Amino acid sequence: MSISRLTFTLLIAIAVGATVGSAHGQALIGTPGAAGWQSWSVDDILCGEELNGNNALDLCIPYSGSSGTPAPYWNTEFGSSRPNDEGYASEKNVGFCLTSTGDCQGIGSALIAPGPLKFWASTAFVPGNGNLGTGGARDNKVYFRNSGRQTSTGFRWNSYRATLVLQNSAVPCGINAFGWFETNSTGTAIGNMHELFSGTGEPRYQCNLTPAPVGSNVTFTPTQYFGYYYSDVSEPTQVLDPVTGNYVDGDHGCYAYTLFTLNEPRCTAAGQNVGGTNFDTNGDHDFVVFSTNPGSSHATYWIAGEDPTDCTNQDGDCNLTLVKVSPVGGSN
């Protein structure tokens, strides 16, 4: 972990190995009609301006500060509403982290950077050939199916290995927890939750817990249908105090899920009414699912948990978590 004078912390978090209909099958399930796996290159990545406000970072599209929807949906520097802020080292674009370019180089990232992996989207992504592309929108309903397999001793659910690859935060004591949750066949419920990598815990920014170090590996065996979640420690969920009748901070950071529409309110731009005119929102917290070789019998998923686009104003710690998940006994 490295901490700069601007106080940012870099760790590494999540990816998932998956195969559809194979011996080690972990099939991604998205919204019916979703565009599916989309390709991109470093030339498609949006970036802000350098500190001097003149030259854009190499290999990226200069931030204009005017109009345009980020495309793909994850393609924006955190805090993109403020130009000339490339000196804020905690603001990372996950595309740069996957390719070890732009604002996410060094700190060993080049040793594990997998390159421009295909990502899952609800709409097709069309590159802009040097300009901002179009499409590549977020699929709000993403979860997985564990196919399991027959063995000599009977049926067994498949196991997977999660590796914490990257954990970025502007606050050393603002590290998110990450794990998987149980769901149903239609992806419409959040069941039991199982933590894989610990964060710094609540109350926020007090480091009450020791976070899992970058490089940690955990083997887990999920249920037939499951998804991934993270808990944003800087945005504690709001609960009603039955004694005072006021809303107070809960015992965990708000939960963001690969089933985006089931996010806890404080992890969305819509927020929640916590009484009177106090409308509490911290922006959309979401996931991006990349895959080394989607469709392979031993595919590997890289799962990124993101803070809101304008994290410096809506969130404060600009978390980016990346986890690699591979089938146990399989290759990449």
C-alpha cells in the first residue's frame, strides 16, 4: 500500500472465474436482451487534463467539461465534473488500472494488469475513434449461476478463488469490505451475505478493523445463484432510532450489489429521505464485470466495485475495488 501527500491508498480487489455450461461453470446472467460482452481499447478511455491544464494524459480522450455521457458507463475519471484535477491521485479510471496506463500506473500494477478485457453491458459500445464513444450502458441486473458437477461421491457445487487485486481510496481508513450474496433464480432478492475481504469497518474513518491486504486469496463455494457486493464504509446506512424517532448511522456502510436496483438507498443517486428536508444521497455505487475469456470452460472474471462518478463531491473517498475470481482447478 502506498500513501501520497494527498492521502490516497491503493490496494487491489476482485475478479471472478466463470464458465458457462462447463465442468467448472459459473455463468453470468444479465437482463434479457442485454448486448453482452463488449470490446474496448485504451484509445477509448476518457481522461481529465494535466495539472497545467494544457496537455491531456497520453492514450486517452481529453476531458472537455461540456457534454456527453460517459461511454462505456465506467469510462470517466472520478470527479469528472471538475477539470484540471489530474493531480488528485485517488481518482482512478478502471480502464487505466486494467491496462497499467494513464492515471493508474506503477505500484506493481503492470505486473498483474490483464489488458483491455471485454466488459458486460446492456447496450452495444461503439468506439468514437478518438472521440467519446456511445453506448456501453450499465446492466442493472447481473448475477451468476453455479452449475455444479457430478463427482464420484455425488453432486458438488463448484468452488472459486477470489484474489484481492486493487483497493483504491483517498482515505487510508476508508477501505471497503467485499463479498458474495445468495439470490434466487430470477435475481430479485438479496439473501445471506458472505464477506470475502474485510474493510476498515464502522464508525467510518476510524480503522476499527484491519482490512484484508492486497494479494489476499480466498476460496469460496457459492450457492446455485449468487452475486457480489461491497460495503462502502464512508456511507453508513441510515436506520430509524425507535427512541428518538430520528435517523442515525447504522452498523455498516451502505451495500452496493451487482443487482444494482437492490442497492441500499444511500448507495444510489436517488438517496433516501431521512426525515424532514434531510435527503441523504451519495451517488450511484455500482459494479463492472470484465472477463479474461468469456465463454471459455475456465473463464476468469474481474469484478470492479466503483464509487460514484463525481466521488469527490458525492462520496469523498473515491473507492475503486478490483477482484479476480477464477475456477478452482482451472486456468485463466
